[in-house]
Amino acid sequence: MKNNAIAIVINAAFVKYAKTLIKSIQSNWPNHPQILLFLSETIGQEDRLYFESTPKLKTVNFNPNDYEYRKALITTGTGFSTTGFNDAGYFIVNFWSPAFEQYDNILVLDADMLVLKNLDELVSQENFFAVSAANPRRFPIFDIKKKGIGKIFEFATIYLRALCRGIVVKPGKSINSGVLVIPKKWRTQKKYEEILQLLKNFYSHCPSDQEIIYLWMLKNRIAERQDFRMNFQARFINALASNILPRKFSKQVQAASADIHILHFNGPKPDSARFKTHPWTTGRDDLVDLYLQYASKP
């Protein structure tokens, strides 16, 4: 029998969402594997005690300055600043290391999610798993700041940098890293060093951790999935109603909408006033009610 784990990484801003996610897991996936909850140093003692008393959950405290991903970026001499760094996001590159070899598969979940069904099917994946972001942008993984000719030159430069590392970036391809399954065979020192190197070389041209992860997938010839049941973004509901999803994704998203296993609030959060007015989620009182159903659980 496999020894799998769920990994969730949070800072103080995501404590309340982690509590709600964990309650949804307990309600809808009672036989879930052990949860590894990684807590940044910004989280207070009361919340730490709450999590420590939660069944089938192990808390792991981390200081980002103690990890290679942070050290590698600081020492590149590229003017990297820690003040705007998303530790709860980029920390997940550490799951490529062999440090968690006691686990067969690690299911990594963003905190701003609800688990609505049993995920045994997902956590038992034999291969690396990440779902397409269904992004309408042509080249969504590179964030080019310049305009006009400068933008073209900068894009060509970063694209050639990827090509030199055996990475071919294709139009319309990307992932959402809110749900990942990382089997043990990918968690080696070599793969860890590989993703750290990609982070060091490309982070200044990538908006977040998921673009770095997708570059790693391309380097290792791993295709993104279109099983949107397992990472159903809240924005999909209004996008389907307005017919604004890219055509190549709409059929798969429509099918997934009838069998959502994981709902992802990867934009405005359902406890904010902005949620009901943002174009992605305007008028979605039903999603707010669903979130509150778990947020209000004791």
C-alpha cells in the first residue's frame, strides 16, 4: 500500500483558507492521506496550535531563508528582493527534492480551494500531474515588460535562452500549479537542482511559480492534462456562461463542470467584496454560499 501525502504551504494571509480547505477534505474525503501543512514564520501561535490539534495533519515550520531556492535567487546578483517574494508559492519547488522520500506520491494543493469529492483517483497517479491553465494568451508563461520593438527583442532573447536548455515553448500552453501530483521518481536531487536552475534563470520573466514548473515539464517532456475536474477554476463558470473560454478548452471544461472534484478560487476570494463584482465571479452568490458552508464548520 502506498504512503501518500497532501502538501499545503501557507503564510499568514492564507491561514483562513487553509482551515476551510482542510474542513472540505475532512468532509468529502474522509480516508485522505496525511496532510503536511507547511507554515511560514509569519503565522501566529494560536493558529499553529489549531493546526497541531487537527487529526491526520502534521505541521512543518519553515523559514524561507533556510532553503536553497531563496539562497539561489539572492546570490545571483540580479537585484532580487525578498520583500515581494511569494514564499508560500515558490516554496513548492522544494517538493522536487528527495527530502520527502518516505512518501510515494505528494499531492500539492493551493490553500484557496475546496475539495468536493474523494481524490483517491488523483493522489494515486503514476505520473506527474498538472492541469492546463486554459489561458487565452498566446505565450502565457513569459511576462515581458517592454513595449514595441523592445518587447519583441526581449521575448526572442528569453525564448532562445529556453531553447538553449532544450525547452521548446509552444503557443497557448501553460499550467495552473494549484494542483500537482509529484511521484517519488521525480523527487531526486538531480530534478531538484534542475528546477532550481530554471527558477534562477527565468524567474524575472515569469509571473509566478507555475511558469517555472511548466518550463520544467517542457524540459522533461511532460504534457499538461485537461482533466479540469481536478482543478476547476472559479472563473470557468462565468467564462462558460459568456462563451469566452478559448475554444480548444471549452468542451473539456463544460464536461468537468458536471463533476467538479476540486474548486479553485484562484482570483478574488469568496470572502471578499471584490468577489461578487469581479468579471470572473460577478453574481456568484452560489460559490460564496458553498465556501461559507465549509468556512463555518467547527
